Amino acid sequence: MASLTLTDDGSPDQASWDRLVEAVNQRYLKWDEAGLESIDAMRGWSSFENLFRISPVPIMEQDYSALEDWMGGLRDQGVTSLREHLGDDIEAIREIVPMIRIVAANPAAVIAVGLPLESLIGPIDPRIVNEGSEGGWLNQLDAVWNREPEAHSSYTAATANGKIYDAESILSAPLIDGEPDFSRVVFTVFDVTGHRNEERRMQELMEAKNRFLASVSHEIRTPLTAILGFARIIEDDRTLNDDDRALMISSIVQYSQEVADLVEDLLVAARADMGQLEVANIRFDVAAQLVKTLQAGGSFTADVTVESEADPIWAIGDPTRIRQILRNLLTNAERYGGSTVTVRVTSDDGRVYVDVADDGPVLANIERERIFEPYYRIADNPGLPGSVGIGLAISRQLALLMRGSLDYRRQGDLGYFRLALPAARH
């Protein structure tokens, strides 16, 4: 029998596939010629066999007779539940499956199992019983135990050479006088990896949306509660001295700015999702925008050291959006960084660089790109409100729109967010 050769991406080599189909056709043709007596019967049988051979879905005919005999012995020993008898013991399942014989298999089944047809026909090879497939095998075995003619299973399957995929299978036993005949079972398996990946993606989106809504509610409610509380005290308490009143008014301004910043981030994210986000393309002084950002106030501006190799340093972009990026980077440093925050502005080779560095915890490699994904958050800092998870994402989008970039790297004890922008010509 011809063997099947797979390409690097796991798909069958076309020439070897054609040889395999031809070999299977020739084998069935010999069986037809030897066993069929009338041309009418031959036409009917040939139609079924051709459908079996050319189906893109893996189909196997299986014989569970030996397994039924073994199960009869278990019943004689007093076993009442096969599931309880086997549990989830993968080794016990591997010992049992060779009792199932594969009588016939189409070319698609050869690919799904990953064994040549001559190895596939006969007792099932225990190698295809992989970790993660226990539930599927138990459903099959339980159907035979309970004499149920059908069983549907979802599980993680693997080919004999170790390729993992999401699978769904259907076991169907023909009914003879109302009883299932497990000596002629049709077993069909489907690769549903694409479908499952889409389900997982949608689930992740739903979870992200729920976290997003909860975080937005929390981030807005916290400053609004403070704003409302201070405003009511100012309105109702006539005994407040000027210093206390000024402190409360300052707090109201700060919390109001936090809400305004969050709303601005949300609006920018919405416009970006709709493809309607635009940026200006003008010459501006980066160092001056950094000063404006710090002068705007807010807890994220405290204890920030600024270094600049020159003053001014000119770049091309949108000054308003640069301040938004700087605000998000400084807020991120406040929430997740260490006590030392330094902003350094430099220029080189036609680019202007703004590095925001802090001595906070080391980010795992897998998180160094994920932090730029919308709604992704690393573990929250106790005592600080939960982040919505869009600040870094929209900051990178804005940087790209201005023909720049925003990246993260770790160097020594410091983590760096680097904003790069086109330098303006003098």
C-alpha cells in the first residue's frame, strides 16, 4: 500500500495523496470484482464506496466485538459502571483500545491519524490515545457498554506524529432488529480547531469587555465620588477656613482632570476602532510639550526627573496627542513602576526619542508586547484604582499615526518606554 508524505505545514503532498487514493481505489476495485455478482449491486456499492473514499471528512469502519466480549467479563465480575471502573486513567484506556479493530479507513482518516493505511487497518494503535483525549475515548467506550447506537464527543486529539488539534467525533452503530451492531461501527472525526479558536477568541473578547466595563465604572466612580463629596462640603460647611477650602478645590480640579483624561482616552479608542482617528502633522518642541504635561498636574507628575540633551528639540507630529501619550506613560509608571521615574528627551539620525524609565518590577517577556493590546492589564497595584487597559494601546496607535513608534525594553534595573518621532528639519 502506498504511504502518505506530508509537507512542512502538515498538509499531504499532492503526488503521494494521488498515489494513496489510487491504491485504495484499486484495493476496493479488487474486492468489488471478487464479491459482487450483479451489475446493479456493483453500481450501488460503488457509489457508496466512492463517497467513502473521496470524502474530505475522516471516516473509519470499526469492529468492537472483542471489546464487547471483554466488557461481558467485567459484568461477570460485578462491574456496573465502566466510567467508574476506568476513571480518567489514560494508561488503562491505552490498554483497552487495541481491542477495537479498524476494518476500513478513507484517505482523510489516514491524514487525521497520521499512520499509513497498512498500519491503520487492524487493532487501534495506543499511540493515538493522547493526553486530553480521555473524555472522547470514554464516551465511545461508554456507548458500547450501555449499548447506545450513537456517541458524540469533543476533545483534544493528536496524530501519531504528535500534531495536536481540536476534534469532534461521532460514533454510529447500525441497528439490527432494534439493537446496535458494534461489529460494524462508523466512526467519523472532524478537525474543528478553527472553530474552537474562534470560540476562544470570542470568549476572550467577552471577558475583556466585562473587565473593561467594570474598570471604567470603577475609574469614573472613584474620582466622581471625591468630587461630589468635596463639593458638598464646600457648599454646606460654612466653617471651612480658606486653606481647607483651597485644598478641596484643588482636589476637585485634580479628580476632574482624571475623569476628563479617561473620557479622552475612551473617545480616541472609539475613533481608532472606527478608523476615524486623525492627527496633526506640524513642527513642535517636544521638551515644551513635556513641560506642559507636567504643569497640568496630577499625581502622575510627582517626583519625575526630566533630562533633555537640548532645548528646544523639534519633532513633527500632533502636540495634543504627544501630551496624551506622555500622560499615559507617566500614569503607567505611577501605577506599575518604581519610585524613581525619569523622562529623557534626545535626538539622533532624524528621530526624536522620549524615554520614560522607572525602576519597577521586571516584566515577563510574554507581557512586553501584550501590554500594548487593548484592555490587557498586568496585576493591579493594591491601593490604586484598576486600569481600563487602553492607555498604552492608544498611545502606540497615536505614535504610529505620527509615523513614529512606541516600544518597551528592559535595561539593567530600569524598564524603558521609548516614544520615537520624526525629527523636524531646521
